[in-house]
Amino acid sequence: MRVRPLTCTETRRGDQRVVHSLGDGTVHVSATSPGGLEGAAAPPELPPSPRQVTAARHDATFGFSAVFDAGASQEAVFEGSGMRQLVELAIDGFSCTVFAFGQTGSGKTYTLMGPLTQSEAQPAAPGVLGLMQRSFACLLEQSRSRGSDLVLSASYLEIYNEQVTARPAAPPGTAGTPHLHCPPRRVPQVRDLLSPGPPHALPLRWSKTRGFYVENQLSMDFESLEAITDLLLQALIPPTPAGSQRRRTSAHALNSHSSRSHALLTVHVRSRAVSTHPAPGTWGGRGGAAGPSKEGSLCFVDLAGSERVKETGSSGELSTEANSINRSLLALGHCISLLAKPRGKRTHIPYRDSKLTRLLARSLGGSGVTLMVACISPSSRCLSETLSTLHYASRARKVTTKP
Ligand code: ADP
Ligand code: MG
């Protein structure tokens, strides 16, 4: 659980801090604003978690594996969240996933990537680099120190607008007539952020051996921190003032860089031990003796924020986006709820309900290792979303998978 500092706007507005870390892996929420809990009660089907003590409607304590308060550095989050161990597991051949979730503007992208003000010309200061860059550095460092040869490649996807929204333009001569008879057109949903040019949809398929996968997804090899950082920046930040960024973001009241899509960056890690006395002409072209090869992956999922339309001031296309974001988060929450049940009592898990849950099926319930980072704002204005993130995270904590 990560609690971000109050932003300048929140401080200027005089927002109260209603979230406090108690220092023992618990977060205490105490509401001082009457009526601030509107719509924030836990869903009725949820049993209270064992460590959650609700003293009053406005006062609750939640326990997590680790809690990072407003003063926690990016390095402290990397070291204290288990991220380093996850990188090592990926090198050992496991499928590892990190989710960042929480309200828009709660610090998900900051936690994963650092501040979005960075560019190729103005890279971020090392201290504020996020979990992604630290993991890449760790992967490359491990590759050198373990004496193993790692082949690293990355793919980067986004899921945008889970639902059928756009309608085709009216045929010529029918301007102004209602489109009631036009079949709805699907907007692009899964997009490749590494592919240059205008975004286009990629098909999501299923096979017995691979599970759900995205067809024709680009994958790029990288051997240095600069190379992978450049890939990320090219996908997210316009290279020139006239350039266009590929990941969908729209400015609204809570966050001027709000991400309107779920973004999934996957690093594929292929490793093979290399002998110190290499035989010429063997694997990798570097003369290493053959050892057992392993294929792991490390997937970073930056979920679009959950949000109530009225709070973000969204309207028109923005509110359509907000609804579809909420719909896929709901599908994710539903799968998590079912997975949280004891193994014997689990029923069918509806991964097929959304593209997001299909793509995450392996990491949610399969043979993967998953780290969930929930991000919250300490502001009194965000109380209801903060409480729903805390409940969501309490449920996610109960999910166990079999690595
Ligand atoms: P989200 O991705 O959840 O929508 P962002 O990561 O974009 O939110 O964060 C919203 C704003 O808050 C950004 O301006 C970001 O730089 C700032 N911010 C978030 N977390 C922190 C933090 N731990 N320390 C300092 N600033 C932060
Ligand atoms: Mg974001």
C-alpha cells in the first residue's frame, strides 16, 4: 500500500490528511469531514478482513504486507515491496506480474515509472526512477553478476475502451437522422504501444498451450538501460512538441496526465548458465557451454484509475472512457473476489468477462507470482475512493496462486 504526499493543489485547497501509516504494516483512515463517506461503504458481500477493525463508520484500520507513507522514497518502495525478489524469480523462469491500482491521480504511474515530466532530453533524476527502471537495472546487473547470459526483450500493450462505443458515420445524405439502424462499431481495444504510426487493434486469441495471447504483438530486444528507457519514453512521451504520444491520456480535474487505458509492459527473460570455460560456437554466439535454459517474464500493469464520473468532472468521451475503465476494473475485482475464496469453494473464474482479465488470467490465478501495489491519496476529498481501494486491496491480499 502506497500513500502519496498531498499535492500542492490539495495543500492550497486546505484538504485534510485522513490517511496515516501506523508503522506496523497498517493504515489508519480517520474521516474528519462529515458526509465524506458517501458511497464508500464496503460492498455488502465482503466479509471484514481479520486485521481490519472498524471502530466507527469514519474510523478504520487495514493491514497489509507493507505500507509506504508519503515520505517513502522510490528506492524504499522497490526494496520493501519485494520487487527485487520478483526480478530474481523472473530470471529463475517464473511469470511475475506487478499491478499498480488505485484512483486516478493516486500515484500509480509515479510508482511504476517516476514523474511523467521526464523526456529523452531531460531524463528523471535517479532518485525518482520508478519500479520499472529499477527492475531493468536489477535485471541487467543480475545478468552480469550471476555469470549467466540473459536475453531480454520487451513488449508493450494498452487496453483502451473495453466496450462498444463508437457508431459509424451517417451515410451521405442522411445527416441529422438518428443512427438507430447502424450496427455498433468496435473501437480499437488492444493496441501495441511499440508499433509506430496510428494505433490499430490487435486480436486477442486463446490456445491450449499459450492461454490468452495477443497476435502480431511487437517484441523488441534490449541490452542496456538506455535502450529500454528510450522504448518507454517513445511510447509515452511525444518526441517533439509536434509528436503524438501513443498511450491514451486525457487531462481532467484530478490529474493532468491521467491514463485512460490499462498499460501492460512485459519483459521476457531468457536465461542460460554460461560456463567460465566456454566452448566456441555454442548458444548465443558468445562461446558459452550449454546449460539448462529458463524463460521467465516480468509484467508491469499500470491500470487506468478507478473513478467516479462526478468527481473527475468527466463528460462526453471522457465519461464513456471512465465507464469502460470502471467496467474492466469491476471484472477484475469480480475475478479477485472469486479467487479469494478458499480453494475447495472456488467456482468458475470469469476471466473471459473482459480483455483485461483475459490478458491477466495467468498472473491472477495461474502459475505466476504477483505483487499488487495499491496507491491512495491522503486527501479528505478522496476518502470514498481511498476506502474502496483499501477494501479492494484487502480482498486481493487473500488470493493465493500456486507458483
Ligand atoms: P496515477 O497514475 O495514479 O493517475 P500519477 O502517478 O500520475 O497518478 O500521480 C499524480 C500526481 O502526483 C503526479 O503529478 C505525480 O508526480 C504526483 N505523485 C504521485 N505519487 C507521488 C509521490 N510518491 N511523491 C511525489 N509525487 C507523487
Ligand atoms: Mg497513471
